Amino acid sequence: MTFQTIAILSGDRQKIIPNRSEAEVLSQIVIPFIASGVITAKWGVKTQSYQVLELRIYETKELWNKTKGAISLVIKGKKNVYKRFGDKASTLLSSNKPRVFVITPIQGAKHGDQDQQRIFKEYDKRFEIIEKVISLTGAIAIRIDKEHPLEDLVGRIKKEIRGAQFIVADLTDERPSCYFEAGFAEALGRKVIYVASQQSVAKPGTATKIHFDIHMNMHYFTNHDELSEKLASAIDKNKATLFAETDA
């Protein structure tokens, strides 16, 4: 299933934000809309920000492509499910729940070739699993690419790490940015739970290599179920330390 969003603008205009996952609609569209009345998204080749008066969200089985006709054909007969997203976004925005920053490789391309799509979907699925485990503890998982920060990206990452209760870091595929973020968190004294799949996502069949001395604290997994189980166990065993008060 996928979601088609229609943003109603002033002057009786509208913008279409098509083919987003449920998580993307919530974090990239609905939360910014409720928080500020402004949505930042890529329309065409440019990323632009608009004041939005109303959102309409429709769940569809098929992706929409404008070459196949107007979006009204795809959403015909569908119910506007905005309230479902709006209620959840309002709860998240009004809560004082601890935030857990998730470090994960941002690789692949949603609309790339088959291999790029495979990589993109794998890391997206991993975040959803981590997000679910963290939500069961009463905290909120934050992955920076799931939002549209107004300030510079590195500044936003540092801000989120500073304000995080603790960190979950997936070091699969040896991404320098992931090591940078994990190192910054360690320097601030934030607790970090390290995870990694036994094999590379980008290069299946290649064993994951972990640099420096953190390999002793690595939680390796071979599939999504094992990731969920090991992360949940690591949080449960260290709950008192992880959820202790932090110096922001």
C-alpha cells in the first residue's frame, strides 16, 4: 500500500505529494504541517516550502504516475484518512517522550534500479523494526532523513544527538557518516547500542567489518527477527542506564 497526499494551498491551489510510505507521510508531511503549517517537499526537481491550509491523504494499492491520468482516478472512492495521521502526529508533538536517535546508512534509491531499490528498502525496513522496538519502551525513534530540517543537516544531526536519551547505531556497510555520528555521540557521553548485520547490504556475501574497538559491543544479526530480539534485549538489560537522566 502507498499514500497519496494532496496539500491545499492559499488561492485555491494544491500540490500533490505522491507515493509515500506511512512513516514518510507522518514524519515528512503531517508532523511539519501540524507543528508549523508549512511543508517542505520535492516537487518536480526542486525542494520547496509552502504554507498549507489543509491536507488530504488517501491510501491506494497502486502507485500514481501522472502519465496515466489525473490523481483523481487513483483516489476515486477512497476515504480521506488524514485524521488517523493527524491524531498520531498531535500525540507525538505534545508528548515529552524520550527521543532515541537512530544512526543508519542512507543508501540506495527509492526509484533507482532494482539493486538500488533493494538496498533502500532494506535500510528503510530496518528503521521500521528499530522504531517499533523503541516505541514499546515509551520512547520515540528519530532518523534524520525522515524529516525535513530547515537548518543544515550536520547541525540538525548534532542537535538530535545532544537531545537524545540514547543512540542506536547500525554500522553495516562501513559508512563514514555513521562512524562520525557515533563518535560524536560517544564524545558527548551518550550511551550507544551498536548493531550490524553479519553481511553487507550493498555487497551481499561480504562479511561486515567493524573498525576500532567497538566490535566488542556489537550486536550482530542475520535477519529482521534477530535484529528486533537483540535490540529489545539490549535495551531491557540496560534500561536503568539508558533511561537515566542525561545532560542535554
